[in-house]
Amino acid sequence: MSQTILLGSTYLGPVQYFQKIVSGKKIVIEQYDHYTKQTYRNRCDIYSSNGRLSLTIPVVKGRERKKAMKDVRIAYDEDWQGNHLKALTAAYKSSPFFEYYMDDLLPFYTQKWDLLLDFNRALLEAILKNIEGEFAIAYSNEFMEAGAALDFRDAINPKKDFLTADPDFKIKEYRQVFTAKSGFLPNLSIIDLLFNKGPEAIFFLSAEGRMPSEAVR
């Protein structure tokens, strides 16, 4: 039986996150952890003409000091959906697979979700439909204590050096829209890889550079 990997919920998570998902191991996504600001829960990093750009989903502020991820609500006081859509379009409209994948993303920037977890979950499902492979993904029924699985809830974090926090993460360079201008930027959102490499994305996600052989649905 393959070992379980424990992940947090993410908004268009980084390549590092999806490399875990295609590993062939069972994936459990935590939904009872405490929501923390400035994480991939509500943030993704893309490659703009000026370099790395963070897109953040605003959330409704509550009175509780610590709120479970499953209870965090998305705020719509500002037009973040329109702003994110414009940023994605500006960054990737010239990428080889922008038009191929953009239709699948549009509902997430034109329709409203109440809960951040539900939004992230639906977006993850849409992304995985475009990545070749079969994946075993479940959501926790309670808070998962450390040691219950290979725990990457905190290791996959924009504030941490991903090579130090996760030595098993394999960086594989690919051509990005602005590579000629600013060089290769590693571990951006999965959408950067999909827009640039399309169906070949799986080969940049699998650790051995080939289709994962143990994956199950």
C-alpha cells in the first residue's frame, strides 16, 4: 500500500504541490487546519512581464482568532476575479496553450463561490482534468496530526525555501513566456506549466520524467 501524502488546500498551487499529487501516492487534503495568511491557500504566483507576481484571493475577516480552512469565506468587496483574469491574460496570452485551457478557467472568474475550500476544490478538479493520469485524492474528516502521513501542509509555503523544506522536489526547467527576458522562474503556479507545456506538463511533474506508474483513481 502506498504511503499517504498530506497537503493543504491551494489556489492554483505551485508545481511542487502538483508533483506530490502525481507521485502515485494517496493524497489527503487537510480542511480542518487553521487558516493562515500569506500561504498558497489563497495565493498563487505567476510569471508577469515584470517577473514573479502574486495573485491573492481576499477572504472575509472573522472574529475568531483561529478559523478552520473549511469555514473561510471569500470576500467580494473588490473585483479580484476581474483583476486576476486580467493578470492571467496579460501574462499568458502569448503562451502556446493559453486558448486551449482558458475556457476551463473562466467560470472561476465569472461565477461566485462562498467558501474558499469549495472554490479551491473545484479549481483543482478542473486542473487535474487537463493533466494526464489518475489520482487518489481525499479530504480529511478531522484535523490530521503530524506523523499520520508525509506532511507537506507547512513545507509547501511561499515564505519557505522549497529546496530546503522539500529536498525531494525536482525542478525541471521549461520554456516560459518571459524566459528570454528574465530567465527561468521555478515553482510557479501549475497554470504557468500548463499554459506553456500543455499535455507535456505531466512529464515535468513526474519525478522520473515519465508517466507515474502507481497512480490510481
